[in-house]
Amino acid sequence: MRLFTPEAMREADGKAVALGYPSLLLMEWAGMKAARVYLDLFGKVPAVVLAGKGNNGGDGFVLARHLLLEGVRVRVFAAEGQEGDALLAKRALLAHGLEVRPLEEASFGPGEVLVDALFGTGLKGPLSGFYAGLVEGMNASGLPILALDLPSGLPYAPHVRATATVAFAALKTPHLLLREACGKLYLAEIGLPKPLLEREDLPQVATPEALRPLLPKRPLTAHKGSVGRVGVLGGYRGEGLRYAGAPLLAALGAYRMGAGLVHLVAPEGTPLEPLEAVFHPVSSPTLPPLKVEALAVGMGGGPWGKAWALEALKAGLPTVLDADALHPEVAEAYRKAGLPAVLTPHAGEAGRLLGVSPEEVGKDPLGVAQALAERFGLTVVLKGNPTVVAEGKRLSLNPTGNPALATGGTGDVLAGAIAALLAAGLPPFEAARLGVYLHGLAGDLLAEEKGVGLLAREVAEALPWARKLLAEGRAPWPFSRV
Ligand SMILES: NC(=O)C1=CN([C@@H]2O[C@H](COP(=O)(O)OP(=O)(O)OC[C@H]3O[C@@H](n4cnc5c(N)ncnc54)[C@H](OP(=O)(O)O)[C@@H]3O)[C@@H](O)[C@H]2O)[C@@H](O)CC1
Ligand SMILES: [K+]
């Protein structure tokens, strides 16, 4: 599934029309599906539809007509000046005897639901004046808001903060990058010819359908040496500091993602956990000979992080570079060696690698992930909401995961999990996408059950659950399809 920019979406609409597909049909499906979502969410609670003069407003007229037919009380306020499909949709509504009043007279109050049909993909710049005031009034009302296609005003401020959003035809960039404004997300298929949605130049959204075939097979003849062995190099002890938990969590992440054997290279005195790991105590960041197919390096490495990473390079294996291993010099060395490495920075570490501030990373995670991948010629997992995976020109956004994962050690679990998939033979981009997806899904399953307050080790424990759901084709979509 591809992630569209508003411009790319308008292009696809235009191409459908050029192919002879009547755009009024698209609008009818859009409004009708949105009315279906309205009824599911709010039943027969009275609706106030606020419609702009473009096609987003047209969708609002269609929705209003379908709600009327279902016996819902509807009031409609609309901007002047509709043309084309939006005008036809307005006339169809008027034919049902409903009065459409000027937007300037919009009023709403307790016991009503607002339908935001003001602006969609046609917005050109931030809202100001009357529209900014209207949007702020909608938000301040505390009433539920159903946004059509996009919460009006996105990607700028001010914008509608929706209770739910029905995206038409495809997800657009703000749906994933500014997800908080969208509330519960629905994706409505509206009849756009499928080939128009298959644009290889656009970023991918990691879907269960695309990831399921990547799951490493576990044949009946499998043994611990045949399904992928991982070496974890991390931890630090010295100068009054001791980082012991991080490599242990990475080892746990690797095992829980299906590694056959995990070798743990960590400072002497590190607790022997998990019991299943083969422990190699070291007094300095060195690499003992290991029979493994992939490495995870740097978790809790502190001042040893860089040395661990440069040591690990000598093994010539697919490697996950995390936390204290994330230095420009290290990434450069891996690029030169032509090794398939996966960098797993959060915004701060990505900023350090690129020489920009974490705030700048937050403003453009897609651009930063791509820039890092191109600069070092490696695979990049830029952790955040959403996490972005980049390699060469390929970009993938991960739709699983939630704020309960924002807790110490979850990144270490992820590094180990991706290393296990590399060890099982997946190429770096695929290992990264699958690892990130399952790690996020594990967090979602736990958050659904327990809420906030998760421990990283519990996320590791839930990885087999997430993997099983995906393998059986039962992984839930992070948004509803209608
Ligand atoms: N096309 C299709 O086949 C389908 C499209 N669909 C739907 O159409 C939506 C896109 O429709 P759209 O292109 O008409 O744009 P839309 O979002 O309604 O806004 C345009 C209006 O906004 C105005 N405006 C812009 N910026 C502004 C600002 N800063 N401040 C104030 N005003 C501003 C602009 O004014 P203008 O610049 O023209 O004066 C114009 O009047 C899409 O999201 C989906 O919901 C579905 O029905 C499925 C089929
Ligand atoms: K809207």
C-alpha cells in the first residue's frame, strides 16, 4: 500500500476521470461510506455538516443525504460557490427538501455531532480569518467531529482535531505523520481503479498482507543452528557506570523473534540473562570468535559503543547498529566495507548522525530517514511515531506501535529482533520492516490489554504472539477499512 501526498491523490483522481471514470461516482461512494462510518460511530445522533465550496464539501452533501435517508436529523451549513460535482451533490440534497444555510451562520451545540467537510486535499496553505475561527470553535465545542478525507487545515495549524477521520481511496501523508489530529482512522475504498493506487515512487505503508510472506519459515527439520544465530555485543562497566540491561533485552528480543541461538558478548559481571544465551564475558570491547549469522551492536555500550561497532565490522556479517554504536565514523566504515547494516536511531541519534537538531528530524522524518540512508548507503530505521524505514530510494512507514512503547529498553528489544530476522536470512530492508511492524504490534496487543506502564521485556515476551497473528493472517489492521 502506498502513502499518497495530497497532490499525488489529486493526480490519481484526475487520471481516473481521464480514463472515463465519472468523478461523481467517486464522490457518491465517498459520502456514502462516510455516512456508514457516522452511523456506526454515532448512531442516530443529530449531525451538523460544515461544507466548503470544493469537492470535500461535495462529499459532505452526499453524506448528509444518506444520513437523511437513514432518519438522522441533519443541519447543513455551506460556503457559497459550488461548481461541478459538488454543485450536483448539493442539488441532490436540496431535492430532498433540506435547507442549506450559509456557513457564516453555522451554530452547533450539545447533543450534536460535527461533520468536517470544509477542506480536503485541495487546501493551499494555512487557514486564517473566518476559517481559522470556525475550526477553533469546532475544536473548543468539545463535540465529536467526523472529518471527511482529512481534518481541515492539515498539515498546517490551526486544524480540526477529529474524533474520527474517513480517508478516501488511500492514506495521505498527514494521516500517518499527524495522526493525533485524525482520531480513529478509517480507510474507505471508493471505486478508484486499482492501478492508479499502485505508485512505486511513493512511500510504502507496511501492511500485514505485504509482510506476512516475509516471515521466515520454520521447517520440521529445523534445529538451533539452522534458523539463525545472533551475536549481541553491548553493555558497559567502568567509571562508576554500569549498563547491563540493554544487551540482555536485545538478546531476549532476538530469541523471542525466533533466533535459534544467541551469543551474548558483555562485560564481566553482567547478570547471566536470559539463561538461554551463551555468555562471553569480556573486560574490554572485543569480539570473540562466534558462530553466528548476524550481530546486534551497541545497546548499553556507553563509551565502549564505538569500539564495539568497529570490532564487529571485522566479522563481516549483517549487523544492527544501535544506540552507542551510532556514530558517523562507524556508519561510514560500514558503508566502505559494503556490509548490510541496519542503523536504528531515534530522533536524537539521527540528528547526531546528520548534524541537525532532533527538532529538525521531527519536522521531516521521511526526508531525514532518506537522507541518512543515502548518505551512508545503509538501511535506516528512524524510530518515532511513525517509525520510518529507508534504504536507497525505498521508504516504508510503519503503522503499528503506540505511546505505551515510549519506555526504556524497547529499542534494545527491537535491535535484537531485527538481528534475528537478518540471521534468518532476510535482506536488511525486509528484516527492518518486519521487525519494526511486529515490535509495534506486540506493543499494541499489550497496550490494548494493559494500557500504559509496559516493560520492555514484556514487549519481547509478546513478539511470538504478534508473529503468530501475522502468520495466521489474523493481525489486526491499525485502522479500519470500510
Ligand atoms: N476529485 C475527485 O475525484 C474526488 C475528490 N474527493 C474529495 O475532494 C476533495 C478535494 O477536493 P478539491 O480539490 O475540490 O479541494 P477541497 O479540499 O474541497 O478544497 C478546495 C477549496 O478550498 C479553498 N482553499 C484552498 N486553500 C484555502 C485556504 N488556505 N483558505 C481558504 N480556502 C482555501 C479553495 O478555494 P480557491 O483557492 O479555489 O478559491 C477551494 O474552494 C478530497 O479531499 C475529497 O474529499 C472525493 O469526493 C472523491 C473524488
Ligand atoms: K475535511
